[in-house]
Amino acid sequence: MSKKINISIPAPCHENWEAMSPTDKGRFCASCQKNVVDLTKASDRQVAEFYKNNPNECGLFLDTQLNRDLLIPKEKSRFWAAASAAVLSFFAVGTGQALAQSEPVATQETISKGLANKTVSLYISGTVVNEHNKPIPGVKVVVKYSTLQTVTDHEGRFTIKAAPGDTLKFTDATFETRKIKVTNATEYTVALEFKEKTVRKPSQIMGRYL
């Protein structure tokens, strides 16, 4: 089991970030004579890699990146990815059928807005992120006018069955509700905004992390 990484800054630096001299990866602090790396747009994996390779460096973070376990998805084995691609290619050539992401395509009787229509439903997937492009787990995803629903996982990912023309509704207690129309695409990225009255936007925190 991999060790969890939690970044914290018990004693934040009070130097003025904007007054520091710009560098390739951030800014140079004349007070402590150190380069401060801007990590506010880094993914959890990038933060973990930087922490591993630069344990004594200073960084600029958003407070939403601190004091929590970093979410680092496991990397798929290159061998198994190549083997899976080869198998799918073999079956595609042998049967003349194209497979997309190994997901089945089904025809079902659906009821939309009270009218019975025979449509083709697809298994569609996507990622729900915040305004800083960070994944949001636990977001409820519902196909309107149906009983189909799911919840995003710890990487903000979801998969649900819907037909082109359906409406997907995304709801969460701390983010504004959003609706999107399903098209023929099978992959979506949905960005949600913070509810300004209930959740403050993340501030920047600078200092050496532990």
C-alpha cells in the first residue's frame, strides 16, 4: 500500500509574493535567499513529485491543496495497456465492428418528458472539476426525467447511460448546480463554480512545507 502524502505549512511565510523577483519556476525571495516555486496550478501528482524531489524548497500553494491527503491515481501498466489495445484491434478487424472504450452501446425504450421514444443510449463518461481544474468527488449526476443517476469518484470521474438530447444535472452542496445537454460525444469535462455565499474561494499560502 502506498504511503499517503499530506502537505502542510505550519508557519506560512509573510513575505510579499508580488514584490519578489520573477524566475523560470516562480519567484526569488531576497529575505531567505531561496527560489519559491508556484504550485497553485499543479495537480496532486505534480505536487507529490515536487515534494519528493525538493523536500527543502519553498512553494506557493492554494489553501485547498494543503492539510489533506493528495489524490494520486494509480498509473496503468504500459504492458497491459498495450496488450488490451492489441486484443481490441484483433476483434475489431475480425468482426468489422468498432469498439469505443470497451463500453457497450445499447438500444432501449426511454421515456423523455412524458413522451415514449425509441432512442439509442450511450455509456458516457466525464470528469467534474472546480474553477481551478481540480477534480470534485461526490458530485451527484442525474439524467433529467429519468431514474438514472450516479456520483463522481475520488478522481471526479463518472459514467452514466444517456441518449443524445438528454440533460445531465450536476449538484453538490458547495458548488453551483449545472446542466448540460448530451450530444454524440462520449467524454465530457464539466466545470462547477463555488457557491460564493457559502464557500470562500481558496487563498494563496506560501512557505516551506512538511
